[in-house]
Amino acid sequence: MKTAQEKLDERAERQYRRTHKEKFVLKPRDIVFSIFNYLFFILFTIACFFPFYYLFINTISDNSLVQKGLINFYPVGIHFDNYAALRSVNDLFQSFLVSISRTVIGTALMVLASAFVGYLVTKPEMWGRKIWYRLLVITMYFNAGMIPWYMNMSMLGLTNNYMAYIIPGIVAPYNIILVKTYIESIPQELEESAEIDGASYMTIFRKIIWPLCKPILATIAIFGAVGNWNSFQDSLILMQSSPNLFTLQHRLYIYLNQASNLSSLMSSSSNVNTSVIQSMLNGKVIKYTISMVTVLPILIVYPFMQRYFESGIMLGAVKG
């Protein structure tokens, strides 16, 4: 005979199994939703990935087939001569160095400034803290326009000057706000204990705040790196007399225009010599190849920063 306790245990076990069975059994509508959900995200992923795939297969396929538009889903006549041929493109390597240097230097200085200013505006003892912070936020919503911006850069001597890529981007109000809200989520007891031990503001910032802010700093580093790498408007407007300071994106813009001009020439004239046709062919291939080279660095860096990006952007948005 089973005791009363054993009967209660069996009843509890049956109830537990019944509850969890009902919990994990999918209903027909749940299955249909899951199918459509997975199908949607698979198609969305393909739609996002396909342009990069299409660009890549056109850079490694037979150039004559690329010119005719016959490469759509898989490469034909695979070769990597186009990437090797980029070495012969005028000033391309110089433009690549300019883009790399402005991305590295500009991002590093922006992250450092955002971290330090974000830390300062969290200190109640900072003189005029609220006023300076509000003035900083106002710059996110008001812009003087393109012509005043160019006049200001010209008066500061930043036209045809490499520092035009670095100085304007050091102070980024949105990134400062993200860092500020993140620092405010750090327990104040950590700073108070350091102050009791006699630590200065710089010591607290360097040994406590900076290490704890790695997630949000990685997040704004991604913002800064992508912005610096993709920017070409400042190069287009400010570096007109200094081709050696053109960015890689500016070079791509030039080649895109050249390919468009050659296309117009061929469509308007039936007596185009072979050299022009070959020039257009090379221009189109160069356009695809430089586009791939332009996109590739960010695609390589982002996966390594993704885990910091996800945690940082959420934690930095907890407070307003």
C-alpha cells in the first residue's frame, strides 16, 4: 500500500508533467506563425545579403560577361585579376590610405572625447554643467546649412587640409549622450570609494569609468568608424584642389561618373572606337571592384564588435 505522502508525490508529478506538456506542445496557429516568421526572416536575410553577393561574383567573373550583364546568380570564368589590377588605378592606393587613416584616427579621438565629456557632464560639481549639456544637445537639431558650413571651414583653414577629416568629428553629441546615460547606470559607490582613497577625477576615469564603459565605447566606435569610412561629401567639397587627399569613396564617386559618361557616349554615337568600348568595360569592372573593396573592411570589422554593439546600445538607452 502506498502512503499518503507517496500518493501526493505521484499526483504532483503527474500535474507537473501535464503542465509542462501543455506548455511545450505547439498549437497549429503557433506552427503556422513560426513557418511564416522563419520564411520572412530568411527572405529578408537573402535580400540584404544578395547585393553584396552580386557585387562580389561580378568582380571575379569574366569581364566580357559582366559587361553584357550575364552574371546574376553564380560566377563564370572565375579569376581575381580585377583586384590585382586595382594597383594600376591612379591614386587609388593613396585614397585607400586616406580613408583608413581618417577612420582610425577620427574614430579613436571621437571615442576618447565622447567618453571624457560624457563623464564630465555627469559630475554635479562641474561649472555650468546643465547649460553646457543643453547647448551640446541643441546642436543635434539645428544646422546652419551647407554654405555657412563651407564658409566656416574655409575661414578656419580646413579646405584642402587633412585635418578637415578629423577635427569636426571629434565632438559627437549623440555619442556623448549615449556615454553619459551609460555612466549614470554605473553604481556611484564605485566612484565614492575611489574618492575616499584619494583618487582624482582622471584616475577614476582611467581606472574605473573607462574599463566599465567598453560596451558603449565599442558601440560608438562602430558609429564613428562607419561614418568616417563612408563619408565622401567633405572630400568632395573641401578637397577640390588636393586630389592626393581624396577618400576612397570620393574615388568611387569619380569612377561612377566616368562610367555613366561613357555609357551616354556609346548610346548617342554609333561610331565609337574599340578603345572607348574597352575603357567603358574597364570602368564598369573597376566600379564593381572598388565598391567591393570599399564595403569589405566594415563587413569584416562589424562581426567582432557586434556583441559589444548589442549590449552597449541597450544599456546606453536605459536612462534619458
